[in-house]
Amino acid sequence: SDGTKRGTLTIAGSGIASVGHITLGTLSYIKESDKIFYLVCDPVTEAFIHDNSTADCFDLSVFYDKNKGRYDSYIQMCEVMLKAVRAGHDVLGVFYGHPGVFVSPSHRAIAVARQEGYKAKMLPGISAEDYMFADLEFDPSLYGCKTCEATEILLRDKPLDPTIQNIIWQVGSVGVVDMEFSKSKFHLLVDRLEKDFGPDHKVVHYIGAVLPQSATIMDTFTIADLRKEDVAKQFGTISTLYIPPRDERPVHSGMAEAFGSPGAAVKPNTSIKWAGPKLNIVSACGPHEPDVIAQIDTHVTPEGFGTEAKVPRGVQARSRSSCRSCGRALRFGEVRAEVCEGRTC
């Protein structure tokens, strides 16, 4: 469909940390939409939505019920948003975290709206995973990273690779399809982790802080520890598990040679190792790094650098990269003065 009917649907995320993760783009839609439907995890964010909107605001959590399947709740959340779109309103759906990550009604609502001829789109938000990247200070591109949901791993027997970083979501609701989270089969997940990583491998239980006065949880346990009752009961519906790599996959020597620089191909992994709840640079300066650092003060700006850049009206231009007297390219330490050191020119 061409999306020409009157109603519109925008799906946005409120992030995890209360209010602080709401983007300027999402805020603009909160201010401008006719109808707002939200599913957020704290009262401060709920109040923020009401305070910054003139729209009718509706809390989607009313569709949750202890004895109702979560899938049925999501269908109903989706349908009430679509009903408002069909009535010709500019509708905003706000979901905590990223609205496209572990949010079933958002994807369904967008698909149905477009199918019926309405304009629909999703705005990015900050997910629990994004929050985790910052708090645990690891780079998902280092070694590689796999994200998966706990029940899905067990139900479909999905492999976990011990040579990459693994993030497992919803570890506190394993096998639960309704709101009875006390029925979680957490021990089955522990069985699987022990099989793939062994009992002594360390993992991190993570929950990002929602309110300023609450603490971020970053607790390190061995997989064997997860069998202890006092540890297992700490895992809830918003718990996420980070599993650092146990092994380092060897470099494929033939491919490194094909790249033409076998040494450079392996450098990124040599200095960053797992050290407790965070990745730690354990050898920041080997034989190569001091030489590179020493070259900063004598670094010469590449010829032609910045000559094609157009400075917008009202914006101050960057510092000169050549001496205003003789035209010689300035070293890094000379740029602020805009002249050669000692005025040798």
C-alpha cells in the first residue's frame, strides 16, 4: 500500500534509564501526536509523557493479566493503537527500551498499519543491550557478539559459541508464556550454560538502573554459582546475562597473509582481556604503542586536509593547518598558534 490514508503510526522507545534515555526525536512526537499509547517501566517516565503532551494518553499495561498469555496481551495492545490510527489520528506508541527489541506489538502494529494503507515508522531508542555496552564497557565487535533470548536457546537448541561474547535476554522467565514468572525454568538454562562453557566460566548478571537513586546491577558469578538458591532468586524479569568469550579463536594464517598485513590483522585483540565485570586493557603499552604516541606532537596535517570542507554561515572555521606566514604544514602542537614554533619562517 502507498500509505495515503489519514491516520499515522509512529513507534518510539523511552530507553531504560528514566526520562534520560528519551531522544529529542521521540520528545517531538510526544509533543505533537494526537493519541499516545505507552508501555513504560517507571512512573517518572509515565508522568513525563503526560506532562509533555496535549494528547490523550493510554497505559497499555492494563492488558497484562496474571492468567493471560503475553501473546494475547500484545495482540490487544497492537489493536487499540491501530483502532486510533483507523480513526484518522496521528498515533504514537512508546515502549521502554528500544521499541523494536523484544517488543512484539510494535512490529505487528507497523506491519498491519502499512498493510491497511497507513503511514507507519519506528524511531530508535536505547535498549538494555546499549545500556550494557556502556556499563560493562565491552565492544560487541571485539571477538563478535551473539544476542539471543533464553527460552529460544533451549526450545530450538541454538548453539552458543565460547569464542565470542554472548548476551542472553529474559533469563528470569525461561519457558514462561504468561505473567507467572515464578514458574521460570532457570535451572534448565544453567544446565545448558554449563554444557557449553563449563562450571567455572564467569558470567555477569546485568540490570541497568532505571531511576537515579537505584543501582545498576553488575554481579559476576561462575556458572556453578547460578545453581545456588540465593543466587538464582536474584534473577528476575529484567535480568540479562553477559557471557564473555572463554576461548580465543586462532587467526587463519592463510587469510591473514591474503590481507597483506598479518600483524595488523590480529592487533585489536591483543591488549583487551576479560578482568572481572568489565573488559580491561591489561597491556596498554607494548613495544609498538609508545612510538605511535610519541609521533603525535610531530604529526603533520596531510596535504589538502579540509580544503574542500565548506563552513556553514555563522560557524567558526577550524584552526589553520598551515603557517599563516610561510605556508608550511603545521605539526599538531603548533596548530593553535597558527605559526611555526620559534617563527623560523
